[in-house]
Amino acid sequence: MSAPRAAIAGAAESARLGKVPELSALGLAIDASRRALDDAGLRPADIDGVATAGLTPYQPTALAHALGITPGWVDATMMGGCSSLMHVRHAAAAIAAGQCSCVLVAHGESGRSRIGAPGYRPTPDSPQGQFELPFGTAGPMTLLSLGALRFMHETGTTREQLAAVAVAQRGWAQRNPRALRREPLDVAGALAERPVAWPFTRPMCCVVTDGGGALIVTSAARARDLPRPPVYLLGSGEATGVPLLLEMPDLTTSEAFRAAGAAAFGDAGLRPADMDHAMLYDALAHLPLYALEDLGFVGRGEAGAFVAEGHTGPGGSLPLNTSGGGLSYTHTGMYGMFAIQESVRQLRGEAAAQVPGVRTSVAHGIGGMFQAAATLVLGREAA
């Protein structure tokens, strides 16, 4: 493994998560950005790159203006929930190429209060409007349930095992005071909850929150001179999937997941077995099962039993979504930033539900309905 050229030198979330009606989506990004700058011991004048994604095309301009930053490098890549992971990858590449030296990667979204958050609704002439909406698939819960049911049929995964994903993550959330859902949960209780879209009940579906997060990405050499422990980018990958979920050649596995994961592990010169910790996107309970298999942590059809046997919960062999994840911690709509934040906290040794001895962590995200994916391999040591 070659020495990493970039590192995360600052990381912070907005002061509040959950319901924050007094701040817009931009306001949440500004709040998190100021906190990340403070965390890194830097000022806006030290930043020469800005990366952020929103449903409006000029989000980086608004953020830079509000903070007093004049960037010479900008990334507004918008690929849904994995956008922030892509931004970290792109920032590292730009720093290595000498295009900038210190990048603010920020996210803010008013997913619950809908303040300053333009809505997204497919128009009748869009691909979604023509080929998905007429059949009643009106959003993530109904669209993603199709693949979940096929996955269960082909792999033998049970609803009890789907529920076990929510239960394991609730176990982590109970240790995290900032998690939105912290009530005790068992498999029977998860299955008895209100149904949302078969096979999912409410605990198997993500929370809907307001929140923001930000990262400061700089060169590995510079990060070592800043006050906070560097978190090194050891490897990264990104990939596209299909324009429409119903065009997936196989509803039970993601080509984008496999490609992004393989690229990240190959870049790092590491294997899934080398990971001490994982943050795998969980808008719905089956998505971590896909990621466990597609990224190579377990074999085909083994993910459901792996979770049900306790391997991903507190005390398990692969601590997974230790903040509580999107199912119990927070989910603003584009969750990827919060996966990275927890990886950083674990590697720094400062997470609310800290796992002992975390030296490597993988953060993985989905974009849209399998339209894209991105993976970051992060480490506490440079090599």
C-alpha cells in the first residue's frame, strides 16, 4: 500500500440533528462548516476548495459566499446519498494534482422541516414519470421493496433477519445520545411495528431528519501539522449503476456497489477482512445486506444470518453503523456525510459508542435507487 496523499483534518456535524426548523438546508451546512473549521484549527481564508451538493445547482457558491471563502476549485457533483463520499475522493485527487490545497466538503439538508429545500418530483416526461410512477412506485420505500423481496426469495433471507438489521443498529443507537431513535427494540417488536411497504415496518426504514455535516480535506503532510488526529484516505472508488431501478440486470445485487468497493479496496491494498469497522448506507434495512455481500465481507446469501447472529452489533466481529445509522441515528435524505463522520469519530477514538482499537474503517454509500455508489477506505495510520 502506497502512502496516502490526503487526509481528513477536521470533521463536525451541525449542533443539532433531528428537527431544526430554525435553519435552512444552507444554514445547516454553514453551521457544520464553521464547526469543522474550528475542529481543524483553520479559518475560511485557509480554504481554497469547496465541495457540496444540493437540489439547487449553485450550492457551492452560496456556501462559499456565506463563509467568506474564495475557492479556486469547486465540486458540485450531485449523486444523491453518496455525493459526499465522491466529494472526498475528488478533493483528494485535486489536492494531489496541485489544483487546491485545503477543501471544505459540506452537506446540509432540511429533510424533516423542508426549510430551503426544493422538492424533487419526477415530471410526466421524465424516465421515472413514464416508466415507474404509473405503476405506483412513488418513492424509495416502494421502489426499493421490489429488490428486497427478490433478494429474500433468492437468498432465503427472512423478515426476521431484516428486522435484525434494525435491532443491531438500535443497540448502537442506545449508546449514542444524539440518535433520534433510542427506544429498546427486539426482532418481535420490529416486526409488530406499523408496516410501511412490504416487507418493511417502520424500524426497518430510515428516520427523516434535518442536519448538516462538514469535513476538511487536505494533504496528509499538512494534516499532520494540524491539531486534530488525521484520518487518512487509504483508498476510494465510485461507480454508476442504472438510470432506473427497474433496469437493473439483477435486483439482488448492485454492479455499482461491487465496482466502487473493489476500486476502493484495490486502491488501499487492503481487503474487507482488514476492516475493523464499517459504515454501510442503510436507508432501508436490506441495503447493508447488499453491501456486506457486494463489498465482499460475506458470501452470497450469507448477510442475513451474519447480522442475525450478532456479528454487526455491539461486541460483534464487524461493528457496523455504530452511530445507529440511518435507521436510528439520522437521515437527512442524502446520508453519506454522516457515515463518513462516524468513521472519523471511530478512528479518532471519540465516538459515543466507541469500538476499541479501530484502525481501519470503510464508509460506503448509495446514490438514488442504485444509480451510483461510492466507497472510502479510511485509516488511523498513514501506512
